[in-house]
Amino acid sequence: MLFRTEQELTVSRMKRLGIEQKEVTQKFHAFNIMEGGFQEEDAEKLITAEMVNHIEKHTKSSSTRLLSFLALINSYVPDSHLLKLLCEEFISKIEQRFNEENPNLETIMKPFEDLIVTYSEGEQEDQCIRLAHPKIADACLKILTEHKLTRFDIALDFLNSMVKGKESNYGQICKNILITRQGKEQFSRLILDIMYERGNNRKQCIRLLELAANLFSTEPYFPQTLARFYYIKVKEDNKYEKAEEWAEEAIKRDPNNSCIKDTLGQVLKNQLLSETKKPSSDFEECLAITKSAIDAFKKEEEAAENDPEDNTTFNYSGLLGFLQVCKIMIDTRFAKSYVRHKHINFIKAVKDDIETKYDFFEWYLAFSKPRINKEEPVYIHRDVENCYKKYINVLKGASEHALKNPRSDDETQTLLYILANIILSQSGDPCEKIEDLQARLQKLWLREMQDRSPEFYLLILLLFWPDEAQPEITNPPNLEKCLRKMHHSYKRKYQKYLRGRYLVPLFFFGKERGLQRLVHASKLDGTALEILTEGHEHADVECLQRINGEVKNDRVFAVRDGQQIPVTPHNLSSVCNPGQVSFYLGFTIRGPVAYNIRYEEDSALCWSVVVDVSHALQGPAVFPAAAAHEQTFSSMRAPVEPQLSPASEPVSTLTAAEGIFLVSAQEEGLGAEPAVLGSLTGVQASVSPQRSLVDEEFVTNTADVESLGLNPGPLQYLGPLESYRAGS
């Protein structure tokens, strides 16, 4: 979407051009559509009666076929294109059958020339062609499918006529249109559209995917998608056999990919579920499928352990699939006691694995979630809990005895005992005093053992975090040393599994005494959590204590009793200048985290400029390279000019909007007031944190900038910002 100033400027220029060259401007499709608000009917009007007539009379001509290919790929993959050279080869191959002369691409595509764009991408010399806009591609595809053709016909023709023999040029396009899914859809948009176009066309989808799988003979994702399509969409009796066959083929093509291996496990799991629902299903057959599924998920789990660590997240589907398969069997075939007794060896064989996988999900789901604003699907918690409860007979008496009477030399029992007391304190139940728990934990700390768990160091932080309200502790653990060990322990035990996930705060530091100073995250309501993670820096959470700290060298430290304890800022953008700060303290499994960081009144104000060049319209502008990113320039003192030299060459193609460039200032320099470095064509500036140009009534539009006499171009110091407020 264009900014308002960009829209006004674009419309103005189009009107001026329209007067001068009316015929030419009618072909500026992207601008015409934007001016009209991206309405589909605008694009449909561009398909002339002559074009429709050509499509009706020459459906099988090379021009109509090439148009259909472009319409298909540009409709489903808007940024895609075809190489002009390959299009010329396609046309040459078709036309030489009918013409002695070999007409060029422009001649053949003359009926549709107003819809097509030819361009060079990046530094490559090869020219590309595409339709002028995705909306035009949609309109063309609509016309084509109204005149004898279907999406299946076009896609099949594209694979056979363009892709076959040139697979290396079309791999990504074919993946995008046949495999890539959107949101929660089970298959690509094209596959789903073909399936429901003019009836239920499962066989056409299978034919397309099989052809693609054969053309791209080393690519695992086409057979994987075929396997998924068979077991999810196909109704025939042999669908699981075909699905298993294609899943195995996908694994052969990429034997170390855990996500590819997952498909085989899912096929077998769904087959088991289907078999157990049949009244006359054979028990031994179900057991055989179960064993095969368990084996498939175990192999997936092994592959996931060795997946590249640059993968976005850890693949836990193998562990979850294992538990789901075991749950299906216990719910259906092992429901009766005599059956369980008969197959007790199988149950014993999976029991230890179930317990191990349950332990994994217990900490995985407790310590993290997919994103800060996204929870884990409910079925994961449900399936894990149900499977564990039905297979594992927990010895409650022994566990309770260990909690009431932990052996002082048993570290695991002691940690569980301390954690149990912390949990009891949250509900107001009787629990041990914090001093007694500190004494137990301090004995363990003095042992100096290697390879301790992050949980051990977390308890050290929770119980020994310095608090003025607490009596002084003799020889307390060194928290800086504790943090170093905790980070090493986290990296060794959890980092691989929790990568790419949001680490949830387990406890916060409150205002009470003893164990009550620890506030479990579940006791905070949604508003409090929003204030902590996203709220304004001056908002307060009543039950939590603000911790004094300091920012130096871009790091945050909690300052207490002469100690400077490093903490991780929850929001990196809230850390800008050095200075005194305060924050709410939370604890994740990786260590202490500073939430809602607030700079103290006597600290320097922090201003930063965000340069937005995401919408390009006009010619290049030269500006300092530093301005290409979010920057904070501090310690500027008037009237000294900042030492910023223009870039040697244009950095970017910028928009036509005008803006100003701000610089932060320390108190002793510009009186804690931002200064203007100059105006610059194309800069969309905003002030952070928690401020905006509009809120402060700063100059933000073309007219205001021009009225102040500021000139676009290389930045220069223009004095304090106060002089340049709008209306001044």
C-alpha cells in the first residue's frame, strides 16, 4: 500500500501524463490498478474483446498457451517469471510445424502485448517475461477457464511443454505452485483449486503430482506431497499402500531429512487409526502397523537430532507421533485387561520410551512456546498427558516420601523438594522457610559439580537473588559465576531443542518477602503480561518490584549491593543509550530477563531514526550509508557538525515522500533535545521508543518541509529540532 503522499504524487503525475500521452498511460497497468484501489474489475476491463476472441478461436495456439502459462504462474506465484529465451524456444518448436519462417516472440504475442512485461532481473543478462500485475494474471486465468481450458489442462501442458527437459529452470516455480501451502491449508492453492474445479478431481491432482515427481527425479517434496494426498484425500481401499510407497520414495531421495521421514510415520498412524475403527479389524494386523509406525517415528526422531542447527526450529513430530500411536493402541486394542496381559512384553518395551518422551514435552512445553503471542496447539498437551497416564503407573507413595524426606546427598531429590516448596508457596500452602531451602541449595553449590542442569542454576537465581528486605546471607553463591555456568548448561542441554521458540518467563521478582517474593507467571493477568512484554515504559505492575540497573556497552546489568549482574533485555529496541535504568525482573530457563526497561529521569533521552525504503518509486538519492538502517547517533554537541560523509554511490531507490532526519542528544550537548540533520527525499522517519513524529507534531509531509526551506540531499546539521516543529 502506498503512503498518502506517494498516492497523491502518483495520481498527479499520471494525470499530467494522461493529458500528454493518453494512449500510453492506459498501458501503465500497475499504476492504474493502484489508483483504483486494486479492484479486480479494473484488471478484467483490460482484457479486450479482441483478446477474448483470439483465445476462443486459437485455444491451442502457441500465443494462447504461453499466455495461459504466464497467467497460471503469475496468479499463484505473483513474483514469478519465465525466461524469454525459453519462451522463444517453446514458440519456435510449435511454430516450425506450421510456418517455414520462425516468427519472434513479440510477433506471436502481439494480441496480448499490452498485458506482458519484459525486463531483466538483477545483474543477469537473460530477459524475463511476466504479466504486468497479479490481478491481470487472475483476470486472464478467469477468461481462459471460461473458454474450454481448466487449471489442470494448463498445468499439465506447462509441465509437458515447458518444464520437461528443462527441469533445472523450473524447479522453484513448480514447487511454489504444486507444493507450497498457505496458512493451515493441507495442500497448495493450485492443487486445492484443481481438486474442486468442475467437480472432485482427485485423479487429476495425482496425475499432476506424479508427473512432477517423475520430472524432478531427485526432489523429495513431490513424492512426499503425493503420499500426503493419498492418505488425506483419496478414498480408495489401496490408498495407504500407495501413500506408503510414495513416502518411502521421498525418504530414498533425502534419507537424512527428519521432516521427510515424518510423512511415513503419519501415513502409518492414520492407517492404524482407520483399522482400529473397523469392527472386524484384525488385532495382529493392527499391532504390526503399530510397530511399523513406532519404527518410522523413532527413525524420524534420530534424524531430527542430527538436523542442521540452522533449521528454524527443532522437529519434535517424531516424539509426538510415537506417543499418539501408543495412545491409539491403548485406547482401542489394549482396553481389556486380558489383552494387555497377553501383550505385556510389548507394553513393557514401549513404557520407558513413553516416559522419556513425556519428560521431553514436560519441559519443552513449560519452558517455551512457538511465539510470544502464539500458544501450542491444545491437542499436543492432551495427547501427551493421556498417553502417559494410560501407560505409566506412577508410584505416588514413593514420590511423596521423597518430597517429604529428601536425602540431603541426592541432588535430584533436593531440587524437586525445593521446587515443590516454591510451588506450595504460590498457592499459600504451608512450606519451608526460604532460609532452610537456601541452606540445602548452598550445600549443593559448594560441591562444584560439572554438567549440572539449567534448573539447578535457575533455583540458585530464584533463592539467592539479592534483596534488601532479606537478611544478609553468609558466603552466598556468586551469581555472575552462576550465570556463566547456566548459559553453558542451557546451550548443552536445551538450545538445540528450543531454538527459534519464545522462552516464557517462569517467575517474576515481586515485592513480598521470603518465597512469596517469587511470582509465578500464571498469577499475572493478561494486562500485566502485556505491560511486561509490550507495554509502555511508564506503566506499572502492582505486585512486582522494579529492579535498579544500568546500560553500558549495549548490555543491561542489574545493580545490587555492589554487584553488576548481566540480564538479557526482553526487548532489544528498548536498549539505546548508556545510562541508569529500572526494569521488572523475570526468569526463564536461560537466565534472568529485564522486562519493561525504563530510563531514569537524569539519563539521556534516546531517539532513533527508522529509514523506510520498502516502497520504491522515484530515482536514487545519495545519503550516508549509516542512514540505511535504524540508527542512534548520540553525544552530538551543537554547533559542531557531525562527521557524516555521503555514500559514494546511490544506496537505494526511494519514494517521493519527504522527511527529516533526527539525531539523539545528550543533556550537556543539545539540551536532551533531538536535532535535525537535514531533510532527505524518501525517508519515512519515526522516533523510538514509544514516540512518533505525528505525536510530537514534527514535520512529516512535503508541504511543511518545503515551507521551512529544507532541501533534500546529503545530510547536514541544521540545529535543534525545536526550530523545525510544524507550525513554528
